Amino acid sequence: MKAITLDSTKNSNLLLTEVQEKGVSEGEVRVSIKAAALNHRDEWCRQGLYPNIKDGVILGSDGAGIVTELGEGVDKEWLQKEVIVNPAMNWGENQKVQSASFEILGMPGNGTLAESVIVPVDRLHTKPDHLSWEEAGALPLAGLTAFRALTYKGSIQPGENLLVTGFGGGVAQFAVQFGLALDAKVSTSSSSKKKLEKAHALGVTHVFDYQYSNWTSKALTNVDGFDLIIDGAVGDTLGQLIQVAKPGGKIVFYGATLGNPSKLEARKIFWNQLQIIGTTMGSDLDFKNMVSLVCKKKIHPIIDRVFKFEEAEQAFDRMRDGKQMGKIVLVP
């Protein structure tokens, strides 16, 4: 079968190649992939910035397709079902935190950027009927991360002021859409006028261009502070987020693309009773509830562009350069 693998001998560190299909073991299924999507972790793997990197691994965490083969002990009703794959492997029983054996599909184990993928049957969820294959393939990892950040960690409530930073990326676009679906008053930020216009069209109340130093003053004037802030950058922008958080508010971050902050306004954090909370991916319960919300509210993931597997280098470069507005999808 065709698959996109990591290959450090290539200039792109990617190789579209034929790989031998493995057999399906007890409790597993084979899913014929109709669409898969990129996440930042795929690009970080390409750059060698992720743990346990090894050549030959099939990349990709997001995927949707049709179940074509069942392992021993799997209910026959799964055969030929249209499904999405939960890429969070071995979360464990503790809703608070993942287990020591937790890993994400696509590194160190083979992922979804292939004509088929083998996963445990408990990773499957029925594909929402209102989603296209491309939309379904774009949902899992970023949707799960955004949902947990908003609900379990952020405890968002109807009518609360929500700020989602960096609109345009996968997690941020889902956080905005889920926030709107949960009746929050949603604001977002970006350096792209086009992305901010798209956010407005979705129903976002206020948008801010974080390139301007006065965006925090504008936010405080227009919104009077945020009950919940969802962020994936951190770095020295954390100080700005602390400024615009309401007393008693929460800042939940799911990534740190800008690295660690050079300083921390500790006094403002404790005096304003702020909570700074880390999160990543989500539990099986989070995934189930995320899919339920997507179905109930008929939420459609925003698709940036769809590439063929043969165009994988272009797709990865687009992710690397931050040009996307929504999810980048690949199809076999």
C-alpha cells in the first residue's frame, strides 16, 4: 500500500513509498483511509523535534475511512462501517491525566497517512453523517484537544467571555466553533486580516490583531476581560494574556510554539486569583462528548486545502509556513 513515511535521507524528510501491509491481530481492525489531516506534530516529527523519532514510521494522527477487515473477537457489525479514528492511544482510566503508556497515533507507531491503518477497535467512532470525508478526517486530534481545553479544563459556561488566540490553526478553529456552540461570547486573535474576517463570519464577537501592542487595551475596553483564554503559543505573550484575564479567570494552554516566557507576573496571577492550566489531547470520554457536540450542533471543520499523497511535501511546507486557514487534508 502507499504510505507517507519519515525518511531523514531525503531533503524533505518524507518518502511516499509502498509498504507491506501487516496482518490484523485480535481486537484490531483495518480502516481503509478516505482522508487524513496534518497536525503540527507531523511537521515537528519531520523536523526531528518530537520524542522517539525513527525513520520508516508512517506519519499522521487524523484519519477517517471504512472498516475493511476485522481481527478475532471484533463485532462483525463494524465491517464496512464509515468511521473516524481516535488517535489518543492508552489514555487510561484517569480522566485527570493520561497514563504512562499514553501515545499518539503516527509516532512512534504507524499512523494514518497511508491507504489503510490498523487500530484497536475501541479507537473507532461512527463518522458523523453531516461531515464529508475530508471534514471527518480533519476532526480527531485538534477537535479533541480543543474540546478538553474548553470543557474539562476550562469549564466554559454559557455567556462567559472566551478568548481563543491564533485563529486559523486546527485547535484554535475548533475552540472557536465549540465555544460558539456552547453559547460563550467568543473573541479571537490573529495577525491575518483574512483569518479575522473568517472568524467574524462564523459569529465571533470581537477580533484582535496581536501584531499591535495596544490589542490588550482594546480587549479590555471592548470585553472587560476574559473568563477563559485558550492558547497554544505561550512565550512572552503569556504576560499579555494575564493582563486581559478577568479576576478569577483561567488561561488554558495546549502548546508552547513560542517557547517559555522570559518572565512571569506572579503577583498579578495570585492577586487576581488566576488559574494557569496545561492540557493535551484528551480522554476517551472527552472524545465521545466531542463527537456528540459536533453531531448535535452540526459543526463543520474548516478545511484549508486538500492535497493528494503525491503532494505531501507541499502540504507539510504549508503547515510549516503557517499559511493554513483551517485543516490541511491529504487523500490517497
